[in-house]
Amino acid sequence: MAYDSYEHALYMTQFQKAANGPSDGAILRVDLATNRPSILISGLVAPVGIAALGSSLVITDAQQRGVYRVDVRDGRAESYAEL
């Protein structure tokens, strides 16, 4: 979980693994002024780590073995590193 003091929001990872299928992962944003959750980005497999870095989030995905940078303003993701 990561807190963004400028946006007054929490960001968290979420994924669910089907018994015999792929995982479905996403980054959720919770607006602390309204307590409303929303999906910032979907299409990840198994996001397990998250950190706030300015107006970006740095996310690790264990299944895709990568590190991604996500712009919190528009939800655009780019590969940061492959593990």
C-alpha cells in the first residue's frame, strides 16, 4: 500500500488467482476524501509491491517478473525493469 499526500489517496495492489487459470491483477486507488475506490490500472497478473514516487507509482509484478512505473494522473504504465 502507498499513500499519496498530494492526492490524499491510498494505492494498493490486488490480484486473484483462479484455481486452474490466470491471475487477474489491478492497482486500486482509494480517494480518502470520499472513501471511494476505483481501478487505476488493470491487466497486471500478480502485482505484489507498490511505492509512491512523486506523481508515479512503482509496481512489481511477481508473475510477469517486472517493475513498472505508472503515472497516477493518467494511469499510463511503462516497463521500468525486467527481473
